Amino acid sequence: MPPTIQLGRKVWTTPFSQTTLVCPPGAEGYTKDRGCSIGALPQYIVNATTDQQVATALRWATERNIRIVVKGTGHDLSGRSTGAYSLSIWTHNFKHVEHQPKWLLPDGSGTADVVICGSGNTWGSVYNAVHAMNRSVVGGEDATVGLGGLIQNGGHGLLSSHYGLASDQVYQVTVITADGRRLVANHKHNVDIFWAVRGAGGGQFGVITEFVLKTHPVPTNVITGGFYFYQDSPGVAASVGLVGFNTTTEAMDRKVQKMISSFANVSSENVLKVVNQTSEAYGYWAYTKPNFLSSASCGSSSLMSSRLLGRRELSDISMTDLAIYLRQASTSQSGTGSMLLFGLQGGPGPANTPQKMRGSVLPAWRSAYLHAMSYGASLNATADSRGAASIWSSLVRGEFGTRLEELGTKNRLLHE
């Protein structure tokens, strides 16, 4: 007989990693008159430990037309790991990690050095495991983020500019579909769903319980360098930080000096002050060793808008137009200042990923140089939640979204 799963009503919880109407006194977003409510949290929760339990839960919800949400670690910025009136399937018990240095590729093209991981692992636990194997994998930088959501949304990290996105590293998945079927998907079997789960979003096509991921040699070192510039009077200020692998401090210094020289060519010295930062060398593990307390803060609220920017958006337009767009995008809603964050996760890694390994991830990643995020919008965390959606829509889809829209109309990115 199949195992019995108790599907109990959820009546009270305070998961600080999620946005919810259930909020204890003193926490950001608490309102005295709001009272205790289940809010946007699920009505039912399955703490699954086997594929069969996941399949049973999915069939149960499908037969009753109950919304299904999947939760690994609950880091989803868009709140997709929770949902009102839903059945929540937890995957955090799927934590196995196995190294297979000569795993047979399903299409018969040879073998690969892989790590087989349960989807409930965090990146920190996987990094610790592959370090003991003397290998590395492409994943996120926050140790507490889980594999499932990050990989299925593309996923970028320190090694992405060298090897591509996290979703580009997947050779195979085990996925449970909404009708309770357990499928092994790869380049030979169930190729349609295999393509879909590599980039189009977590929890959209089924519940993934296992990934087979490509591993890479451990970099010999990590070299950091950079510079920052500012104006004496109120205005723009920026910090440029670079991270390189398998290189030298001398090579990093030459790269930084070349960038600083380009600033001198477009700005007089009395307008921008440029300060060089000393390059430093680290061992790879010393620099990347997971810190599980790095995201210890919780309950914060913010709004952001982001775009992927490549040659078309940065180089194939006039410097005047580019300056206007960036100035508009960095103007805050309140007028007190804002931040534009540019990540260099694009480049050769995503661009050179073989077509077969690309999956359904946003195609703009293949031509992007920069991942630009704007943090200029204000948010009242204690406002009536009934108006929160319209405020978010008007800001991100309106004023701030439009500014970045002009830079990258086809390069929108939904954060994992």
C-alpha cells in the first residue's frame, strides 16, 4: 500500500523568510489592528521525504483542483514558494549528494564528472560536499539558497562568467508531474520537460527531487581588485569590484588601470575622483567557503527592477543617450538617492554554452554583459496590504520599470 500522508490545516506560523500577513509584534510590517490571520500562507503542507509522497500529494491536490506551491528554502523574492489556499510541498528533505566521476551520458556521447544532488540541498551544503571531492560547481553565492529554485530560474554566481548559468550545468532531473508521474528527464528521455525546467521558473512543470550537475576543476586561485570613484559635490559615486580566477595580481592591476584610464578619457579630474584598490590573492576555498549566516537578516522590504544589458543596449547607442537612460534609472522616487547594481555574470560563459545545454532560460543571457538592478523605489511596509499590489505595479511596471525598459526592452529578468 502507498504511504498515508496527513494533510493538516495550517493555523499559525511565523516564517520570517516569507512575506505574510502573520507578523509578530516588533517585526517590520506589523500592524496592531491586523490581528492574527493565515494570510497568504498555504492551507495544507506536505513535509515530503520520498518521491512517492510527492506524487501522492500532487495527485491529491490535482483531483481536488487545489493550487500547488513548492518550497525548498523559501527564498523566492516573488513569493512563489507560498500561496493562499494552496497545498505546499516541502522538498528540503531531499539532501543526498553523490559524486560520479564517470557518469554515463544518457545520449551515449560519453561520460561526465557529475554530482547527483537532491533538490532540497542548499548551495552551501553542496559546496561543502564538492570541496571534499576536489571539484567545483556553478551555483548561487548565498549559502542558504536552495538548488531547486535557483537552477530552474537560470541561476548565476561567481563561476557563471566562465562556465555559464546554473541551469546550463544540468544533465538530468527527476521530476514529479501534476498527475503524479515520476519522470527521469534528460537529453534522451522526456526532452520537452527537460528543456522547460532549465530556466523557465521553479514549480511550473512539476516538482524536481533530484539534479545531475556538471562539475568543474577547482580554480587555482581567486584574485580581487577594483576601484571606486565619486564627486566632491553631491552626485554619482560608484564602487567597481572585480573577481578573477586562475590569474595573477599583476594581470588584475593591468585590467583595473586600463579601466581607470578610460574614465580619465571621458572625465576631467576635477569632476570625478578615482581611487584604486589594492589587488589581493586568495585560495579558492578561502574565498568561496559558504557562510550560512550571510543572510541572517530577515523581514526586510524592498522593490527592484532589473534588466540584462548587452552590446545593443550599451554600445550600439550614443553615449549621450546611454547617459540619459542611466541617469533616469538611478533617480530615486524620494529624491534622496538610490542605487544601481551592475553584476558581471554575463560574458563568455553564458554566450559559449552549447545550444543543447541551454534549456529554456531567457535568451538575453547569451548576449548580456551586465545584470542591472535598480533600487530607487520606496516601499511602506506597514501600509494596508490590499493596496500593496497596485503600488508595486505602478512603480515597477511604471516609472522605474520604464527607465530600464528603454535600455533593455527584451531583456527582463525575473529574479530567482
